[in-house]
Amino acid sequence: MLRLPEVLAELDMSRAAFYRLRARGKAPRMVKLPNGQIRFRQADLDLWLAACEQTAV
């Protein structure tokens, strides 16, 4: 499970840009933990990236 800073570094994206994606419903799938933190599964991030590549072609 990846933390948000790790995902932002992998995507080379600012936190503000990520939250704009999230507000539009276009962010990768997230898991919200009971303590309120967000995590990302590597597999979900990989699927999201693959879908982005398909729409860009």
C-alpha cells in the first residue's frame, strides 16, 4: 500500500493537482483507513495509469 506522497512522486504531480483530479472523480482508486489516512494499492495505480495511456492514444 502506497502513501499519497509516494504516489505523487511516482506521478510527478503536485498535491493540489491530485486533489483536483480527485474532485472530478478521475483519481486512482483509494483506500481510506479507519484513522482517516488514504492509501493506494500498487495494482490500482497501475490499472489507472494504463487507462490513462489508452485514452491518450
